[in-house]
Amino acid sequence: MLTNNLLNKLIFYILFLLINLISSTSIAPNFRIDCAPIPGENKSKCLERGCIWDDNYDKYHSSVPLCYFPPKTGYRVQKRLSKNKLLLERIKGAKNPYGEDFKFLEFEVEKISSALHVKIGHDKRFIPPIELNLNSKIETSQEDKLNIEILPQFKQKLNGLSDSDEFFSFNIVRNKTKIWDTSIGGLLFADQYIQIATYLPSDRIYGFGENPHQSLKHDFSKYTTWGMLGRDQPPDYYNPNSANLYGVHPFYIGLEPNGKAHGVLILNSNAQEITTGPGPHLIYRTIGGRLDILFLPGPTPEQVIQQFQQIIGRPCMPAYWALGYQFSRFGYKSLNDLKQTINRMINAKIPIDVVFADIDYMERYKDFSVDSEKWVAMKEYINNLHDKGLRFVPIVDPAIQVNYDVFERAIKSGAKFVEWERFDQVQHSIQKLYPLTKSTKIMLGIVWPDKHVAFPDFFDFDREGKNTKNGGLTK
């Protein structure tokens, strides 16, 4: 039997081992990846997923994750598939909070002149159907070129498998500066929850959105999450928040400690978000598609934007008058209300070049209609504005009510609308309410009109979008 003295020593030794084990896996508050980006998280759920719980997080800052991923959460190299492609295998450990991670992923890197294109996932994953100029000649000096480092260094055995079970990560490097360093871990890839994280060379990051910001530069003094999914939400400068607004721009410019600039574009059309952390580090999450990341070398901010436009294309030059003073608001009660507002501006000698009319002018908010009671003589007023050298822009929403003549003309003309992938996804109880949609996969929604609407498919490339852009939507 153990004496009390020996028993106490044994207990002390076990506690010592546990403390060392915990301390060896704990991560400083500035470098964490949230394992529970969901409300209502608790310790038991956190530990059940294999993550680390920190009861003392609020000593540092309320934004610090209390539940976070252990070090080296992610994948290992299983084998090389080709010169530029690796097969990755999931390492056992902390679980994905939203589904089971794919056991295997493909990692591929391509050079676009002096730029780099990293792809992680599978070929069958959804890719936004937009044309990118990936044959661009993005030139920069030899000194400013970007390179990729794969860690650990890959050594392939005779059977084609990797000789290492070590955690996989990659660095994007310019000289000795690591623009991206994914050794922070946290690579997850489930069907509807994908995540990648990286250390950053500095906290001087500009971009992403569209969100309201108090400054152009992101604030890395705390953890902040920024959503990216287009929605009908205007900015509110007086009540600062990180709400996602109308546009989606998964692109940023980073400045390195030596002042050189680089750009990063993440090509994805699903709902996305980023978290900026004090490391400084960045966590990117999305609910679909794949990780499709382009790294642009700059090395000046102007050159980054030029290279970005080489890849995505340049915007068309707007009409000269569109660069002038524009006036828009929602909430006019009638055409007379609009007239009085514009007259007050003209009489006060407030510069104005363009007058906008929001959906107030429509009949029950239906596109390509005019309220025949409150907006009588609208055409005559527009002509009057033209006589004064002003332009008029009526707003048109991308949502067509499905039980009136505009939608019927569109269907007969072959215009395409956003659809469900499969018939079993269709909400038939709603679909059958309308004769023109009851046997279709057209996705119906509710916005401003008082009946359901369909959304034109602007990615209708099969017929170059001609039927959607021109056929049926306008007389």
C-alpha cells in the first residue's frame, strides 16, 4: 500500500504533468483562432469538440476568444499529385464546429508571372462563373517577386507517400518577409464551413467589406469579425458596427514593415467573413466553394490596384455627367414632393447634376411600373429636368414580381432567373401559388412588392445573358 507521503508525491507529479500539458498547448491571447464563432458557447461544448477553454480570457479583453483551436489544427501532406499539386490529409484533433471536414484536400499553386494563385479544395467545388484574366503578365522586379514555401519540406518516399506526419502549412514570401504564414493553424474544410488563418507581416491592412469603418486602416488592437454578404443595409456612421452592407469585396492591400505593398484576392461568392486579431493575424471563413486565393506583388499600392484590375478587368468609363453632384433618397410621398425638394436645392444654389427616384415612383414597388395616382406626369417632369441640364435616374430593383406582365414576358422571351439546384429543394407550397412558377425550380423570395419575386440570373452566360438583359424585362 502507498504511504501518505508517496501518495502525495504521486498526486503532485500527476498535477505537474497536467499543468505542463495544458501550458504546452495553450496559446497566448493575441494569437487565437476562435473555435466557437457562435453565440451561447459553453465550456462543455468547447471541450467536446477538442478545443481549449480559457476561463481567464476576460483579463485581457472581452473580444479574446474563450474557446480556441489547439496549435497545429489542420492537415498534413499525404502525397504529391503533380509538380504543383499536393494531396492533404486531415490530422486528427479538434472538430469542425459546422460539419465533418473532408479527409482529403487538394492543394495547388500556380504562378501568374510574378503573382501566385493558391487553390485548396476539390475540382467539383463551386467556382463563381466569372471570367478572370489569369494569363495576365504581372511583372515586377526579381527582388519583389513572390514565392511560396511548403512546410514541412516535402520528401516523397518510393511508394509516393509523404515521409512526414507533421502539420502542413505554407508561407507566401517576398525576400524574408512572410506576407502569409499559415503555421498559425486552423485550416478547416467541411461542405458548408471552410476556414483558413494566417499570421500577417504588419497590422497595416486596407480593404475587405463592404462594412462601415471609422478609418481606412483595420483596427488590430482587438478581435473584430466583419461579415461579407450583400444585403439591403445602408451604412450608419453614428452607430458604428461591423454590419455587412450592399457590396462584397474579398480583397485587401497590405503594407509590409519595409513599406512595400501586396494585394490578396479571395475568389468566392458564398457568405464570407473575416476576423482580424492582434497577432496581427487574419482568419477567413466561408460556407461554400473552395479556397481560391491570388497574391499580387505590387510593390506599391498603385501597382497592386493595377495588377488587381489586370486580373478582374477594368470598370467602364462612366458618362461625364455621372461624375457630378448626385441627389438620392427613399421616402418621397409623391412626384410633387420630389419637385419641391429639387426646387429648394436649386433656389438655395446647392450644386446638383443628377436626380434619383427610388422605388417610391413604382406601382406597389413593381419594377417597370409607375404609380398612376401620385406620380402623374412623371415623363413631363423628366423632360423639364433635361431642359435645365439635369439628368434623371430611376432605380430598378433586381427582383421581378412573378404574377404580372413583366415576368410573363420575361419567361416567354427565355430570360433566366436564379433557380434551386434540385426539385426536392423547391418550396412547392409557395411555388404553386403562381401559374408561371408552379412547375419550375425558380427561387422565390420576398422583398418590396406585395407578392413573391424572382431574381434575374445575371450569370446567364449560355446565351451571353441577352435574354436576361434585353428580353422581356423592358418593352
